Amino acid sequence: MNDLEKLDLETLKTAFELIPLKTENEDHKKFLAIVFPGFSKKLFQDDDRDDYTVKHRILNKFACFILNSTKEEIETYLKPFVDNFSNSKEMADFFQEFITVEDRLNKYEEFWAVWNVFYDKIVEICKKQSSHHYTKEILHNYLLAWPYWKEDAKEWHTLKDREKLFFKKVAEDIGHHPSVLYSLSKILNDIGSNFIDDGIIWISNILQKNNQLISEELETNTTYYMENIVRKYIMKNRHKIKKSVQLKNKVIAILNFLVEKGSVTGYLLREDIP
């Protein structure tokens, strides 16, 4: 069994593909206990010798396997991947594959069990002073600001009311990172559009807590997404904004930020606030 670690990815892929989902076979579990740590190292290496197609097929089967496992098994199986977490394109691909598979399988509890396992690692890469080339891509995928949703997608079966707590925590813990502001603004325009009432508060709190974002270069389309959100919110809640000073201040904080970023839409909306 220990010789498995010496095998190449192509051979390990073939062996792994033979393992059935939800297996209870002890020999299978012994195999997985050795092969998953191997995958966690080999898959995250930027090695041109390993065919991209091979890595993709392994990740696809791995995501299917994990999302068909129990929550207890998920934590065990993912531990080597957490331990070998890397700020790399392969890590971004890892999260992307899980979204793709979850979009098909609809394994709500299992999917969020996976996401929760990696939360601390995501916070860690956001708090490092030196930015990394792939942090942005990892954050986009982890925060579901995926570029491959259908244009008219306004909700997702794996995004329910419970996830408002997840995104509120994200805003509090890593809202200082420009990619978080982009990601939250984007999902509030598409699959998280039902969260817009809470989202306005998340975005406003981020801006009020992280003044440095005013001077930082934002990702492309960040202000565009923010304009769409705040315009939609004001149109729907004009009376509520007029009655609540606290809510008005939250909205004004976003509009002030947009104006500072040169947004004509932000200026016009601010002038029209009741």
C-alpha cells in the first residue's frame, strides 16, 4: 500500500475512479487514507508534466466522492488538502470543481461542510500583507463570485437564508480585501440577489470599517455591481430609507464611496435620496 505514494497521477487517477461513491469497504478506505494525502500534494503542484486533463478528472471525481460522504468523513478526507493548502491556480480550480459538481448534485449540507473546513485558510491568505497572484481567483470561487453562472441566474439551490450568516462573517473577517468587496457585490447582482437587504448592510459596514478601500484600486466592475445594488435597493426601499436615519446613513456611506470613485450614478442617487 505504501508504494502508492510513488505512483504517478495518471495511475492513481485510474485506481481512484474505480472506487465507488459511499464505499464502506475497509480496503477502499485504507487506499483513500494513502491516496488523498498524495493527491493533496501532487494536485497543487504547478508541474507541467502532469496533464491538466488528468488533474481535472481527479478533482471532478474527488468532488463527487466528497459530496457523497458524511460530514464526519468530509473533515477527515479533506484534512490533507487543508494542511497542504496553497495560494495557487490549482487551489482556485479545486473550489471551482466543487461548485460545478454541486450545481449538478445539490448536496447542500455536504457542500457547506466542505466550505467551512477551508474558511480559516481563506481568512489566512487574506490577512497576509503580501498579495499573491492567485488570491483573487481563489476568493472569487470560494465566495461564489464564479464567472460561469448563467446571465439570468438570480438564485442557487445551495444558497439559502442560512448563508446570510456566512457572508456577514466574511464581510466582518476579510472585508478589507478588495476581492471580497468585488465578490459580495457580484453575487448580490446574481445568485445572491435575494440577500440584497442584508447585502447593503454588509457592503456599507465594509466601507465604513475599511477606509483604505477608498484609495485602493478596485477590481474591474466592482463599482458597476455596487451601483446596480444600491440603485435597486433605493428604488425598492425609498420609504423605509426616509423613515430610518440609521438605514439612510448606511446607504449614504455606499453612495459617498461610489462618488469618491468617480461614479456619476452614485452622485445622482445621492442627490435623490429623500
